[in-house]
Amino acid sequence: VLELPNLIEIQTASYQWFLDEGLREMFQDISPIQDFTGNLVLEFIDYSLGEPKYPVDESKERDVTYAAPLRVKVRLINKETGEVKEQEVFMGDFPLMTDTGTFIINGAERVIVSQLVRSPSVYYSEKIDKNGKKGYTATVIPNRGAWLELETDAKDIVYVRIDRTRKIPVTVLLRALGFGSDQEIIDLLGEDEYLRNTLEKDNTDSAEKALL
């Protein structure tokens, strides 16, 4: 009999990493903080989590968030006077994960659903249609913003989809980006059979029409 895997390990391990290392890295990224004169410097030294006010079941009954107080030890340096002060500062209530990998937010149990997401990059693929003709696709996935999907069809026309909307000839997109005339596009990409076929399919002839 196969042993069942720990299905919540992804959530619990990720949360534990955030508690142990992620928070520390976040404070290190913003530390030190200086005022506009450069005389006062605030450094984040360490942090700690206190005990939750209510246990899990009582948090549900009271319709409150299952959380613990997050306190940060900071150091304030006055460069002008040389004075140094250290103090523990309350930063807020930090939501805690339950043993079952969930959170209790305002008394309601919430769960973070994991999903597989492609890394930002350009992905190429080849396909063969029912007549044996090869076609090509390229998917551009940015860190932020719209996906671009380029593909060729059986007539060797290059199309583009923006965020999986309807496909348009790629030259329409190029015109909208400022390469309004056929010659400007040819100068940009070079003379090519795919480009000629795409320009013939394109019913726009200027940047203004491409933006409509």
C-alpha cells in the first residue's frame, strides 16, 4: 500500500520559510532607513512573534483573525549627536497558519490554493497540421503585463494574440507600435515570405488604423 503524501507540505513549508527567512530578508531589504537630511538612521535588528490572543477554535467562535503580535527590535542612530536608541516596536498582528495549512481570517477559514505558473520567458513550439504542414508558435510571458502569442498558419501568415484575445496579423501590432507603413516594417524585419504573406492579409495601412 502506497503511503499518502503530505498534501499540505507545500503550504506549511513555504509559510515556515517565510517566518524564518522571508521576513528577515524583507527587513534587510529596507534597512537602514534614513530621513531626508541623512542625520537620522533607522535599522531593523531582529523580530519576534508573540503568542496568539485566541487559539484556533476560539478565533472562529469570536469571528476574529488567528494571529500573533509581530514585534521588531529597531535601532535609531542620530549621526549629528551620536545618540543611539534601541527599542522594540509593535508592527501589527501577523496571521498564523493552522496545523492544517489554513488561515482564520475574521473567523472564516481560508486556504491558499497552489498553482503552477510558467516562469517569465519566451516559449517556442512546433506543430504539424492534418495536411502535414509545419506551423510554429512563440509565447512571450513577461514578468508583468500581457502575454503575447505568435503563430503561423497554413498560409504562412504570422498572427499574434494579446492576452489570448482574437488573433490579428502581427503587422497590425507593429503598426500600432509606430511602424505605420509596409516599408517601415520591411526595413525593421527584412524581406521574407512570411512577412509578405502577412502584409497581404493586413487590411490596415497606418498606425492610426491599426489602433482602431
